[in-house]
Amino acid sequence: MKDSFVQRRQNIHVCVISFGSFGGRLLSGIGSDILVKKLNKSRFWCLFISASTFCVAQLCALRISNPNLLVLVSGLTGLAYGLLFGVYPSLVAHAFGVSGLSTNWGTMTLAPVITGNIFNLVYGRIYDSHSIINDKGETECLEGLQCYGAAYWVTFVAAVGGVLVCLWSVWHENQIHKGNEKSKRWTDHERVA
């Protein structure tokens, strides 16, 4: 009975993450085009919104103790991933050119594999440090939010680092465009990102 309840909850969270990711991809595709074409702003602002959404998701995870409300964490996480992966191909094409897009994009998608495993190991170590082995020989944690709270602080700090990198990227791109406008020269670095 308990296993079927957990399985249903996991399925719900996978669905919520998927729908959030779908919505984020739609929003970032349309939103990034509006940013560039209508507002003459950088696509990096979509990354900023994604990283900020990751921060909010981590803060929610740190505060929510009611399991029924964890769909907020899943939804925000899915939305942030959708925003990220919806705009990233155009940013990769802008930075490295379209001729090697498939290779460069493939290389960029390896980053979550590496960091995802690192964060999984950190999460597991933190969870295990708060867990006990029950009568059935299974590891369980009975401390509520303390079971994984430190892991969410780690991912929150990483998300804040992402926000800072995004802000630097926006600033850096603006500096390039200011230099191009002053010298009245056209380069390959037009505002397409």
C-alpha cells in the first residue's frame, strides 16, 4: 500500500515536471524572440529568468513540509528547465556559430550530466547523514525538512551563482554592442542573442 502511494506521487511529480518543462520551452522560445526583435534586449535575460526560477524552487523546497505542496517545487523546477533548454540552442548558435551547432550543443548538454551526478551524490550523502536503518534494513529519515535541507541550500547557492553569471553575460553583451555602436562597425556579434 505504501509503495503504491509513493509510486503514484512520483508519477504525479514526473508529470508536473514535464508539463512545467513544456511550458517553459514555449515561453522561452516566444519570449526570447520578443526580447530580441521587439525590445532589442538580450536572450540572456531568459537565462536570468530561468536561474531565478531555480532559486525560487530551491527556496520553496526549503520551506515546504506538506508533501501535497511539493508539486510547487516540481512545477517550478520543470518550468526553469524548460526556460533554460528552450533558449540555450539559440545562445549556443550565437556564441559559436551555426556551422558546428550540433557538436557544440551536444557538448553543452553534457554539463547537466556531470553536475547532476555531483548534486545527486551531495544530496545522497546529506540524506544518509540524517538517516537511520530501520528494522527491515532500509534506510529512512524521520527528521522532516532536516533530511535534505542542506542539499537544497547547496543547490540554491549554485542557482544564485547561475543568476550572477547570467547578469554578467547580459552586461558583457551590452558592452560589446556599445563598442560596436561607437565604432560604427558591423561584426558577427549583432544582437541575435
